[in-house]
Amino acid sequence: MDIAPFSRNGEPELLLPCNTRFQVLDIWREKDDTVVVKLRETADRRPLGRNRRFSAGGSS
């Protein structure tokens, strides 16, 4: 599954294939190098264009 990271208003978010946006609340690395991302679903459900690209840390 592809996960596209992007930022809106300076808040890092993830866009999953189901077009549900999540705000990233916290990210940490466990002792076994597993990366854990704590998410909260956002209320924004505007449809996104198929060819629209997002960059981590940049605005769309």
C-alpha cells in the first residue's frame, strides 16, 4: 500500500488510498527499529485530484 505524506497549514498528515486524511500526532522509533505513527482522522473529506502530488514538509 502506498502512503503519500503531505502537509497542510504546517501540520504533517498522511493520505491513505481511501482518501481519508490523518493528522500525525506523534512519531517514534521502538528499540527494535519499528517506527510507530500515532494518527488522528481529520474531518476534511474533500476529494483530491488523481494526479495531485504532495510533498512531506511542503504545502500542496
